Amino acid sequence: MKCGSLALLLLAVGVCGTFGDKVRFDNYRLYEVSVKNEEQLKVLQYLEQFPDGYSFWESPVQTNMNLRMVVPPHKFGDFEEMMERFDMESSLKVNNVQELVDNERPERRKREGFGWDDYHTLDEMYAWFDELVAQYGNILEIESYGFSYEKREMKAIKLSKKAGNPGIFLESNIHAREWITSATATWILNQLLTSTDPAVQDLADNYDWYILPVINPDGFAYTKDVNRMWRKNRYPHTILCYGTDMNRNFPGHWMEGGASSVPCTDTYAGPEAGSEIESQNVMNYFLKYKDRIELYLSFHSYGQYMLFPFGHNGAEKSDNYFDWMQMGEAAAIALYEKYKTKYQIGTTADVLYIASGSSPDWAHGVEGAPIGVTYEFRDQGSYGFILPADQIIPNAEEVLDSLVAFFTEGKSLGYFQARP
């Protein structure tokens, strides 16, 4: 059986790729759509559940939000009619999504060693980990923390120079299509090992780092081999609908807003809290070091935000909220200096949208991690999830600058203290 005529139906639900064809987005258009009222929201939510070729870069979860949706060529007329019928405002952002995909990466060429001029596979990252441990075995350790549904090994790398350091737990690529996140995590690790900047050396010397570069390995592999825009993991919840949004699957206010109970949607939260084996593996690894960890750090794209708990309710604030905002403001100022990239800071619910069941909300709200932070990296929608590889290093540089400022400000407020 081939995808062929089934491709438009199966593209969004993730079955087409299992038959071997690589999804293309030739002449697919990207629009920004404003959601102003409940009727418009229900229309878009219906399309998310029964897409017929449409796909969403942000799920329609609430009114008074702007989202980006991809419209296939056979739906151009229907889309325009829908915009007019329901009085929706939209603007064309990208005329051909496939051009973004084609231009994302440089021409493949023989490379000596591991670098950041291109996006790597999981196997390439793991091979590089092995090389690092061979070179820095006195301070680095690779830890396996389980296997994914499709039996891919999940590995973390731990950096520790001395006992008693406060711990930083860093996870990335929970959403498969957000390649810039694992690229940035690995670049930061390299800087911690090689930089001569005293501020970066301080981060390496006086903090323990637990770095999990790809916590959704099956979905990540699927974006490499089949569908560049896949978001979820790859568990087959129904015969047609694959995957759970792992960042809606964590316990603590699970399914309390901004998540879906419909398996075909991109924000499907799973049949129950913590249902996914990958989520369970991450939670168990975090709990292993829970008493040492001061910060749970989650890397995402896109939008240029620095987000704090909570996501389920804009009215609920942590006792630490004002400290976090002070630290976040220092980080945003530092991040802006090099490339003039502007970030917004605040809780997920306040400055982005309602979203329950995220990993930082779980780490802070349920397990008591003093700080939980989500970064949403570059950009603000020109490339979105398909950020060109030549932006890997600039993005990583400004994020590392922001972390230096964040930790400096946090120390002045009493966080990140050495432990006995």
C-alpha cells in the first residue's frame, strides 16, 4: 500500500509515513489567523480533529490568540471561504512551506567532527557523547535512563566538577520538530567544556548539569525520516492516530486546559497523566537527582519567550513568581545585547496561552523544584520550527548569555547555593 491519495488525510495523523514515503509540503501555504470568538475557535478546533490536509503550528486552544496554520493547495478556496464566512482575519506568511524545509539545512558534505553548521541525528549526538566522555571522563558521565516505545535508548550526559554543586536539569526536543532545541543544548554543553570565558567557566565549575538532548527520540527520528513537521511521540493510540504531546502528559493539573482528549490532535494529552513511556523515563531520571536540582530547564521553539509555571491558569502564581520575573528580566536584557533578539517573560498562561501538563509545571508544582523555566527560541514565525541551520550558533550564543545573567541574578536572591 502506498500513501498516494491517502496522503492528505493521513499527513496530520501520522500514518502515511509508516508506509515509507517522505512527506512534502510543495505549495502549502502558511497563514496567521486571529481567533477572536468562540465560534471561530470551534471551527478551527474541528479542523484540527478532522484536518483533511490542514495542520497547525499552534493549536487553537483559546480565544484572543493568533495562530499559524498550514493550508494545502487543494484547500485554498475552502480556506478563503471559511475566513469570509466566519469573519476571520488572516495573513499569508509563507507561500511555499517546502521551500523553508529545502533551505533549512546546508548541502550535505563530509564533515570532520561534530559541529553546529547543521542539524544532527540522535545517533550522531550519542556518538559525540562517547567522544566527549573519552576526553573528559573525569567530569562527564553518560547515563541511560530507559527506552522509548520504539526501543530507542534514551541517554543523558552529566557534567559535574565537584560535590555539592546545585543541579541544572536540561531537557530538549520534547516536541520532535523543534530541532533547534537539541542543537542549542549540545552547543551549550560544548561551551561548558571548552569556553575560556570566565562567566561560562563559572557555570561549568559551580553547577552540575544533567542534559537530556532528545527526550522524544521516536518522534525526532520520524521528523528526520518521514514528516519534518511531526510534533508528538509515536505511540499508536488508535489505528489512524499516532502520538501523544508529551508536554501535555505530565502529572499535576493534567488536562486542565490547553490540551486535547482527541488522539488525532497535536495537543493530545494521552489517556492519563504520565501515560507515555518516554514521560515516565524522564520523570524517573529527574527523581533520581531531585534533591540536588535547583532548576528544571525545558528548551522549545518558537516565539521568543521565557516562560514560568503555571500554564493551566493565569491566576495561579507560584510563591517564587516575583523572584523568577526579576531573574527573567535580567536574562532577557542579556539575551538582547548580542543580536537584538527580544523575548517576552511571564507565566505560560499569561504571555503565551493556556497549556496544562507541561514538564516544568510538574517539576515545580508537583516535585518542588525551586525553579521551572521554558525557553521558546527564535523566531517569531518567519521560519517557525524550520529555523535555518545558520541560526543555530547565534541562537545558542544569546541563550547562553541569558543563562549567565539568570544564574547571577538568582544567586543574589539566594538561589543556586552550594549544598553540603
